[in-house]
Amino acid sequence: MGGAFGIAGAIRFGRDQNEAGAFTATWPFIAAGALLVATHLTLLLADRGRNGHPAVTTTRLSLAFPALVGLGLMVGGLGVAWHAGLERDEATARRLTDELIQGVVLLGVGAAAYLPSWLAFDRRTTAASAVRRFYLFTVVCLALVAGLLSAVVVLYEALTAASGAGDPFAGRTALTWLMPAAALAVIFTAHLRLLLADQRATRAVETAVPADPLIVLLDAVRAGRVSAEQAAATIRGGLS
């Protein structure tokens, strides 16, 4: 995320040399983010294949995280660009351009993080993969919570605007939150379908656990189909 804002700040600085602050202000966040990612990724890769799990598990986790972050950035980018479009008639040209740049950069960085990571993750996982289930379940839960919160804001602001009481900009606020709510609804629906499809595929390939021969024999004795003497002889013969 810091990188996305840094790119937008660099674009603003390139357009206007007086906007250096928009570029340099992002440096601490970029440095902190890079340090955290480098440290934890190094620890994760160093433990690869030595923590009781196959090495591919670490690979899957390393791909799932940027895919999740990319989804969030794309939602944010859509929201910022949508907000800029709603204020195009009232905002100054400079502010409108800055918001559009920020939205496009967030969307572009998010897509660059999500698409390669998801495609690689999808190739390396199956419906039975625990990491895949965890990723899909996480996305579904986060999208559901964030989408419901966005929908509540939309509904509240829409009712406020309809009643004519309170914030005079309530209608615009409702429209502003409409895009994130819609994007999150799409993400929720798509990943829930994938999660349910994986569950169906997993159940389809499940095989019945073979019954214990001793249990089968004891059930037969209890039902009277086999005598106790026959059962004892069978057990002595190794349940052959």
C-alpha cells in the first residue's frame, strides 16, 4: 500500500515540483513495509520444509498473502476513483486529477499483486488443500464483514438524505460507499462459489473408510449369522 501511495506521490511530484511532500511523505511507510515484509518472508522461507509441513505449503502461503493484499488495494482504488468521479463538478481540476491518479495507481498495483499471485496459487493448490481453503475462507469472511459495513453506511446515509435531516452531503456519501459495497459483494460471491465448489469436489472424491474386520465379525455374531465358536476360530486364524 505504501508503494502505491509512493507511486502516486512521485507522479504528482513529476507534474509539479512543489508537490515534493506528497512523494517524500510516503518514504517512511515504504521503508517500514519493506522491512516487515523482508523480515517475515525471510523467516518463512528459512523455515520452509522444516516445520513439519511440505515445502509447497510455504510457497502457497507466500502467494496467498499478496493476492489478499491485492484484492484490498483494488477495492480501495475503485473507491477512490469512484469518489473522484462523484465530485468532478465541485472539486478543483488539480484535486480531481490527484484523486484519479491515486485511484488508478491503487487499482494498478492491486491488480499487479493479485493476478500473478492468484494464478500461481491456483496452479499450486487443489480442492483438498488446507491453505487454499484457509485463503478462500479468509477472503469470504473479510469481504462479508467489510461489505456489510459498507452497505450499512450506504443505507444510513441514503435514509438521512431521503429524510432531509442531518448531513446535507449524505446522498453523496451514500453514493461514495456504494462502489466499495458492490465490489466487496462481487468478491464475496466469487470466492464463496470457489469455496463451495472445492467442498463439493472434495466430497466427491472421498472414499468410504473400510470397515474393521473384527467389528464386522462381532456384528455378525451379535446378529446370529455367525456362532461364537466360528468367530473364535476366525479370530485365531487371523480374520482370514
